Amino acid sequence: MEPYIKKFKDTGIKDIGLVGGKNASLGELINFLAPSGILIPDGFAVTAAAYRYFISANNLSAKLGGLMKSLNRTDYSNLSEIGGGARKLILDAHMPEDLQLAIFDAYDYLFNFSDQPVAVRSSATAEDLPDASFAGQHESYLNIRGHWPIANAVKKCFASLFTDRAIKYREDKGFDHHKVFLSVGIQEMVRADKGCSGVGFTLEPESGFRDVVHLTGVWGLGENMVQGTVVPDEFLLFKPALIRNNKAIIQKNLGSKSKMLIYADDDNDTQYTVNLDTPWEMRGKFVLNDAEIEHLGRWALLIEKHYGKPMDFEWAKDGVNHQLYLIQARPETVHSREKKLEIKTFTIAEKGDIITSGAAIGDKITAGYARVLHSPDQAGSLKEGDILVTDTTSPDWDPILKKVAGIITNKGGRTSHAAIIARELGAVAIVGTENATYNIKDGELITLSCAEGKTGKVYRGKLEWAEKVTDVSDIHLPAHPKAQLIIADPGQAFRLARFPNDGVGLMRLEFIIANHVRIHPMALAHFDRVTDEIDRVKIANLTAGSSSKEQYFIDKLSQGVATIAAAFYPKEVIVRMSDFKTNEYAGLIAGKYFEPEEENPMIGFRGASRYDHDRYRDGFKLECEAMKVVRNEMGFTNVKLMIPFCRTVAEGEKVIRLMNSYGLKRGDNGLQIYVMAEIPSNVLLADEFARSFDGFSIGSNDLTQLTLGIDRDSALIADLFDEQNAASKKLIAMMITRANELHKKVGLCGQAPSDSEAFTRLLVTAGIDSISFNPDALISGITNINKVVSENPEFHLRKITPDEVVLYPTTLP
């Protein structure tokens, strides 16, 4: 006879049929990963055999079967009635005395007759399979202590096998209701109510990128985050850096964490947990320090290596003993199944009024009528293709989410219930907007865009967008020249890395500074010069979580660059140091204190001329400090640096000396420093510039502008601007030829090679080493290169492989 009770240490993955996926995984973790130092709270399982005994002893099998047979499978109009009837049958039934005593004995034995608080969690026998997560379908109960409360919680878990959402989920997934049973896990509670807790993935949950660990966390117990009632802190770690013991954190994003779930008072017999407003001082702090984040990251490596597949897991930090614990782990169920050699891209074709924004889930765009709902009970007003707007979703929403075109929530992060379900459904979702239900009117037509980076935007009205499907199995990369990307937004990096590419030929820093730092670098280095009180408050608020204002800049910039470097690792990523114009710098917070007014900023105080100038020298030092973190501490030696708009040889030499003094010496740790060839002087004096730099990158836009004497921002003469003008092309050909003769690498960044096969022929036949394209022009650019290459037998095509495009071969040993 199968046992009614089984200790976690006596179970493993082989026991899913007896103790369910969640409990079997806990047994696996305790037996195979606890010896590696991972702390896992102990406990035991009330087995599926106990559940079947409970059903049999109360003669419920036929009654439950009859209810399931009467379920309306056309429109599920009686789902609520059927689910409620099934749960009532179980809740009204009695717990057999011998089963009850077995649970009490196991609790007393394992916890030494103490009044130990435990988590009572459902664990279905079809749960946590690679093709079905059953996320949130069944109930869990926290801070349960004592015999009778535990017995009652076990029975409520049994009943949760027939929640409306669980019934519908089994119907959708094709599971037989009579062949899915419930086990219940009784696990020692970690005092996360006095600490923090969270969720982790051994891949990036939006793109499926395999070489990172994604962590989220909140103060208190983790239910707030799983249910999406708060916006958590978010951390991203690079696996190869963890393995090499480099600094591995490539992103840290502070969440609002507005609520914290803690234990209720001991004398409260009806409520075991209570949700409180998080104190303001705690909202402004990360829930984990860097050492703890990396500690969890190393656990993630061990978990994934043991299971041999992408995993997600729950962790908790005990606020009494300050130890980290692993609560559970299960297979990741969305990206682990992907095997397509097809990339579908969405591009917003027009701009509109932004109503609200939040964390983008996925990378699609959709439009529909907004339905502002406050409860699943209002689902009757939801029509096929509507967009659900609500405060937060729970598993109770699941039966109705399949009909919506998109989901928008006030609360929640990338690991919330709404985010998980949206990924499983392939739906468009924006979570954590904080104000969607207030700013969006019920019934208004809106557009959801998750195709513009990590921030999802809600626009008023239906905007135009483009959809493009690329079958990359038909795409070949040329062996020479390299086909590279131009990129600026770290939020796009993991998605763009899926494209066939040879790395990044131009990574612009300006986007990170404008959108993530937001503050003028000199205002951080010289905060005393900022006198406007509004600016001072803005700066104080943005830098509140940093050890200093300068460190805020270094952290934000280094993490942004590291995210892109990680996405394309080990391919080269050429990072151009800042090239704002004075009017653009002045637009940053407190920029007005540090920028002069210029008549023509396009050819004014920009690029290399700023770096050793009193007006910006300390700002450039911060940029260099950030690049040292990226290369030396994080280990991204695939990052090369590039100096823009360097007018004279002397200016270039001065910048190289300055960077050397800041700890960025050419050759050290393989560092290469390129110069942009975007001024005629760069081409005419290529030999002299080559003495200071390792390579050239032709900026065809600025080179054309300065060759033809055209301000490309001027609408009056815009029609005269032409990268394929004979004079511009002659300078480009001269630059490529001379760089080859000097044995220096040379590339080009610009639009023309994707638009013109003739221009591409000029570059390829001249012997250019790389051509960089904007993402929307990459495929057409590669096509043009391949046409030219096919005409020249000395060049050969290289076939792109499925792993190279989709699954990212992991660097784990």
C-alpha cells in the first residue's frame, strides 16, 4: 500500500505520481543540492494516496465525476457552479481519523513537538511538467501552526484541485480530471516576514536568453509578488561572470514594493497573515545586497546544472538568522519549448499620446477596447479581443484571460501572475503601471506596445504598426565582412541578439544616459553647483539608493553597457563614448548649469573635444570608471571603446593619455580603442590617427554632412543630403583602402548599405571589415552583402545555426 505520509528527504523526481511535482522537486533538492550548501527548509508530503483515500472514505469519486460530466464545455457557462459544488463536497467531508493522526504524528516528529509555523502547499501530480506549469492553480496557506489548523489547511488544499481556474486549466491542457490527484506539502516556514523573498529564473523570462539569471524580490512573504500585488526589485546576473567569479550583476532595478505580507498576531485565530503598507525607508532600499544576489545566482547555476534544463525557483531570506533559503524549484515552461528558426518583429509606425507605461511582457503590439475591471466577477462585460485593465490579476482570472487581446495591471513585476500567464498565452501585457485603472477609461480604444524595449507603453487610440516575420533558416551570414548591429537600448538587447549577427559595431551611450541616468554627469560630480531646489530634489530621489552620486552614474552606465555586452557575448561590442551635443546635454536634469548655448551644436562642443575640457572632464572620468567596471570587474573583454568626433591628431592623443590616466590603457586586458572616421580630417590623416587608435569606424552620416557642408538637421536642404554622393563615397573608399594598408580594422555604420546594393558593393570590394545596421535594416543589409559576396569567389557564406539564433548555447560547464 502506498504511504499517506512521505518525508521530503525520502522523495525525489521519480515520485511525482505520489507526491506531485512541487514536493518531488523539494525532495530532489534536499537530497542532491543541500550537500552543495543550498539551504532548503525541511518538511513532509501528504501524498496523493492520502488524497485518494480521503475521496474514497467519503464516497466522493462518483459525485465529483458526475459534476465534471455536467460541465458545459462549449462556453463553460456553468464553470462557477460546477467548481463551487465540487469544492463544497470536499470541504464538507470528514478527514479519516487515521489519516489525521498520521499528519499530526509527522508534524510532531519532524518539528520536535513544537508549535512550528509551516507553509501548507498544494502539489498536483501533473504539476511542474515541462509543458504545463499549473502556476497558481491550487492553493497555498502560510504561517499555519498546530494540529487542527494544519488538518483544515490540508483539506482546503484538497478542495483547491477543483477551483474554477484549475478545472479550466486542465480542460485547456487536455488533462483527465480523474487522473490528476493532489498531494500537500507541509514545509517549515522561513521568517521571510521579517526578511524578504522572491522568485528566480535561470534564463531571461522575456526573451529566453540562456546566459543570465533573473531574480526578483520583495519585503516580507512572497505571495505579494507571485500574485502581482507589488512591483518587486529586479536583478540580472551574467552566468559566465558567476563562473569566473567576476562581478556578475548586470542590472539592478528598484521596485516600489508598496506592500509587505507578514505574520498576523499570534492571538489571531482566523487570519494567519496580514498585508501592510511598506515603510517608505524600506521601499527605497534593495531587498538584497550584492553578495546575496550573487549567492542566489550561484545557487541558480547548481539548480540548472542538476536538472539539465531552464528552471524557475522561489527563495526567501530569514529576517531572524539572516540566511538565504531555497523554497522550491520547477522547470521553466515557456522558452524551454521554443525551437523556431523564425523571428517575428513588431514596429510602431506612428507616435501618439502615452496614457501610461510599465514593464513590457513580450515584444508584440496589439490594440483593442479597454475594459477596466476590478474583479473576475465582472468578466461578463469582457468581449473577445478586449484589453483587460485591472489592479492586479490572480489565478481566479485565468478562465477568462484567453479571450483578451492584452493585459494591463497597476501592480506586479515580470514574475507576477499576470506576466507568467501572458507568456504562456503569448499575449501582450504591461504590468506595474501603478495608474492604469485611473488613467485609462473603460471602453476607450487603446494600443499596447511592448516592442520598444523593457518599458511597455499604452497609447490612446489605435496606432499603426508593422509586423514582419523573418525565417532565419534562410539567412546566411557572410564570412567577410561582418554584419553587425547598431544598438542603444539595453532593453532591446536580448531580443536583438536572436537576429543573425556578428556582434555590435556601434553601441551608443546616449540612450542609457538620457533614459536611465537622466542626470547631467557634471551635476553628479559637482552637485554643489546645482542651486535649483526642484533639480536638487530630483537628483536626491534618483540617487537615493546609491553610495554616492558619482557611483549612481557608474552603476547605471556600467549595467546598461553590460546588459548589451552580455546579450552578444563573446562577440565584439564597440561602445562609443558619449557624443551628446550641447543642446542635448542641456536637456538632462541640471544640464543647464553646465552647458553653453551654441548656434550650431552639430559641429560644436561635442565628442572628443569635451573629454579633457574643464566643462566635462569630470563627467568623462565617470564614463571611464563605468567602462573599467564593465571590462575589468565584470569581465566583458568583448567590449571595445570608440572615440567620436575627434577633429585633430593632437586631440586624439590627448584623449588616449587621459583614458590611460583613468585606468583604460590600450592593450591592457586586451583593450582596443577605435576612433570614428566621420570628419574629412580623419580620412586625410589616417596614418597619423592610426598611431593612437586600433581601428576606424566610418560614420557615414556625419562624414557626408561635413564633406558636403550640410547640416543634416536642416529641413530646408535635407534633399541635398546623400551618403552616396561621389565626394562622400570617394572619402569612404580612401578610408577603407588606407586602413587595410595600415593593417587597422575598419567598419561603417549607416543606412546606405541596407538601401543600396551598389553602395554595399563599394564597401565589400574595397575590403571593409564590418558593416553595422540599425535593427530594422539588418536583414536587408545582409541580403545586399550576400548578393555582392556571391559575385566574388574569394568570399564564402556561413550558415546560421538554430542554436546561434534562438537558444543561445549556454556557457555552463
